[in-house]
Amino acid sequence: MNDRDEQWQAAERLALTLTEGGLQRMAARTLAVFLFTDAETVTMGEIADRLGVSAGSVSGSIKSLLSVGLIERLPAPGSRREHYRLRDDAWATLFTSQNTVVQLMLAAAETGIATTTANDPAHRRLTQMRDFYQFMLKEIPTLLHRWQQHQATHSR
């Protein structure tokens, strides 16, 4: 077995761990491709080939990873295929307001709050949900600043 085969086995083990942690299986395997690829960018077809699945089965995973800010779509002049890559700030973006899932959670909480009355237990739970996400979004810039400082002093 060569080093590349060992890397792809590690990628599949990582995907299994991510799946056990709650990520959908295909999204976990797709993320593993982004983490272990040698290429600067990959197309949906290349991901499908690497995983031995159809491009259609990768499509939903790409949308999911885009929505949480882990990957980004890149222009590819002269290519008819869309190219994607893992964002340089992927892990930080996962916890910011750029994460569309966080924005959807906030919007859902606000909508629910508007449809309930103050003495309704649902109103209390939805308010707590909204307040949590608002608090997190307010605190994250400080945490990310500390992370960037850490990266600057510990980068290789």
C-alpha cells in the first residue's frame, strides 16, 4: 500500500467519525475529499470519481458544505464545470454569521416568537434559542480574533 492509499483510508475513517458525530454520510465523505486532496480546487465530477458515486449524489453535499461556509465556489475561466475548494478560514467561518444555517436558525426563532404569546412556553424556548444564537454571534468575533493571533504566532 502506498502513502496515497493510506491517506484515502484515513479520509474514509475521518468521514466515518464525522458521520458518527452527526454529519450526513455523503457530506462527511465529500468534506474528507476536500481535506485530503492534493488539488487546489475540485469539481463535483472529480469528487464523485474519488468516492465512486454519481455526481448527483455529491450535489446535495456540496450545497450543504457551501451553506455552512466550509467550502467556496471559485470562478474557473475556460471551464464549464464549477470548481470548489475548502475555505482557508473554513473552521472559523463555520461559527460566524456567514454560516447560513445560523442565520436560518435565528430567522426561525424570530418567526416562532412572533407567532407566540409571552406566557406561552414555546415563546420562552424560542426566545432562549434566539438569545443563544445572538449571544454566540456577538462573542465569536473576539474568539476569532484570538484564534487569528494564535495562528500568527504558531503558524509553520
